[in-house]
Amino acid sequence: MKQRKFTLDENEIPENWYNIVADMPNKPLPPLNPATLEPIGPDALAPLFPMALIEQEVSTEKWIGIPDEVRHIYSMWRPTPLYRAYGLEKALDTPAKIYYKYEGVSPSGSHKPNTAVPQAYYSMKEGVKRITTETGAGQWGSALSFACQHFNIECDVYMVKLSYHHKPYRKSMMNAWGANVYASPTNLTEAGRKILAENPDSPGSLGIAISEAVEMAAQREDTKYALGSVLNHVKLHQTIIGQEAIKQMEKAGDMPDIVIAPFGGGSNFAGLAFPFLRLNLEEGKNIRCIASEPTSCPKLTRGVFRYDFGDTGGMTPLLPMYTLGHDFVPAPIHAGGLRYHGAGVIVSQLLKDKLIEAVAHDNLEVFDAGVLFAKTEGIIPAPEATHGIATVVAEAKKCKEEGVSKTILFNLCGHGNFDMKAYDDYFEGKIVRHELTQDEINASISRLNTPEIPD
């Protein structure tokens, strides 16, 4: 019988996170103070984040140790399995070998607890009593709710209004773990009230929800803010995925030619891809790493590289990123976790240096791929995950056309068991192709008055 599943023992959970900044040929540009346009130091982040996370955010050390208490909680679901997708290969009639790392076995059903647990842990160590955050599809909010209840920390989640109504059981999960959940934009914050005054029917966005969560965190000394993607320390924590995957691919007697993951802010992609990029940077390997995003929110494939705010309200430092403009509100697609206007700083620099690639898929194409995967592999993927699958399908078809066999690895970042409204809409023909026009992108970017970055 051909081996389908490749597993590791608990004692093989990595002991360190990998910090790709140490190996990058061009280090990321610094964040800027929006008032002075001068680089900011760690002290500027202290009101929002625990100092341990700030130190990780700015670190250039290659390996950062994982606390034993964090590894112990990780062991509830880690190491996660790696599968050979024999059914998908057969359906595509491709000579490609397809593997996927499955992060949907975590308690909240995605990769997000990999960073939620350490963020809650470091907050607890510094005496934090409450954490505020935002969530798009609810994956991050549920992961942080799960983590906070382990450390007896109150959790307030500002959930993008569109997802709040489309994905009610994500909210129920957060409530079950003791979190307070608010449909963003709300009337609880100045940022939310401003948005609602301009557009009472606003579907919300991650940028808006970030503004609300940051505003609330700044109001109490015993409160910190947590972010589920974009920032360096978040990507750092997720590299546990790729480190495990390298060991599992070695057990399979194989190594990927192509590594693929969905892209919203960067944590999903970074988690799988960065450890393989280390092999490129350190050992001279030539593994293609592809970020897969929606055509409705194509910051990597059609955005501009410049300084911009990480939130809609302009409350964060200015970050050097590929962006569509911080007040850009994406179309109400079901992949709520990918509806973010900008890309993380590290990923943006890697793309600028052509060390990674990016592709975009439309709303219908990704659900076609997700349903094909469900039929052939049995797991119903989260809408975010279907973007990576669409890229896998495209690359596998290319292998067939060219008559070559390549090994493809992708991150199945979560299951879609609480996202069935999205699949209902697909089966009922309510999902249509959607792609931003260049005029829409130009209009959004033209409103920016943030610093440009010279080539």
C-alpha cells in the first residue's frame, strides 16, 4: 500500500522559530512615525504589544526559542500531518506529485493558534488582563479566544461585519471560549462611528476592525493588542509549519519543487514557505514559493510598493508594503481572511527582490478548486485555503501540458466546516467572477498621501 500520511512524534515539535530576516539579502525597511516620517523604535510599540513580542518583531537572530509551556500547548495538535494527495493527482491526470500540510486539526480548525498561543503566553507573563483583536473570517478570533482562555485573559474580538453574519458559528466558537465578539464597524469606537457615518451599510474590512481593536487597546493600561498576520513576529511563530514539513518531506523521500500557500497578510504563506526559502538562501536550492491571493484584493499582483498604514483609520505606524491603499474596502467575497489591503513587510520585500512569486485567482475559480479537492481528498477546505488549491491545480495542469513531473507542496491552512454558507452560495450559482478594474485600483492608490519608496 502506498503511504498517504506522514507524521512526526510530539518530541519532534520544533524547539525554535525561524527568523528569515537573518538570511534576507535586503533587510526590510523600517516602520515610520506618521507624524515625523522618522523610523520608530521598539518603544513606540510598547503601548500595544508585550515587550517580548516587540523584541521578536525587530530581532535579526536566526533562531528564537519556543518556551516549553507554548510547546506543551502546541502538543494538543502538533505536529500536524502531511498528506500525499493521490486522489487529486488522479483527478487531474497529472504527472505532478502533490502533498499538503494540514493545519485544520488544531482546536480552532486552522493554522492561527500557532501564533495565538505564544502571543497570549507573552501577554500573561507581563500581567496583561485583556487582549483586543480583529478577525476577518473568524479563524484568528477563534484561535486567540482559545489561547486567551488557557491563560485566563479576557478577549475582545472585532469581527468584520460581513463575516459576523455569514459565519455565525465562528462567533459561537469564540463565545464558547469566553470571548466578547463585536460586528465591526461598531458604535463603540471613534473609528467605527466615523465609518458608519460615511456608510451605514459598511460590510467592514480587516483594516477597519484593526482600527477599532487598536483604539480600544490604547484605552486601558492592562490591555494589549494582538494581530493574527502581517507583523514579523506573527510570521515567525508560523514557521513551525514549514519546519515540520521539511522533516515530513524527508520521511516521504521527496522535496518540493514548488511551495504554495494562500495569502491575506502573510502568516499562512510565511509559515510554510519561509523554512523552504531558508534552503534557497542557505543551501542554494531553487524551490519556487508562490503566494496565492484573490483577484478581488490583489495587493501582491497589482498593488504598489510604498509606505502605508496597516489599518483603515491610520492609527498604526507606516509600513513598507505592497498595498491597494489603506482605505480600500475589498468586495464582500467569502474568503474573509484574505480581505486585507496590504501585505506584510517581510513578504513585500521578498517579492520586491523576486525571491518569491504571487498569483491571483477569481472568486469562482477558487470554489471550483475547493469542491474538486473535497471530492478527491475528503476535506472541505476553508474558502481562504481554496486559493492555494487553485494555484496547485494550475501548476499540476502545467506539468501535464509540459510532460514533466514536479513535486508540489501546499498549506491546507484550515477546514471549511463552519463556512458552508459560502459553499451553499457556490452551489446555488450566487458566486460570480470578480476582478478589480485598473481604474478602481488607481483611484484607491491615488488617495494615498503616504511616502513613496524609490526603486
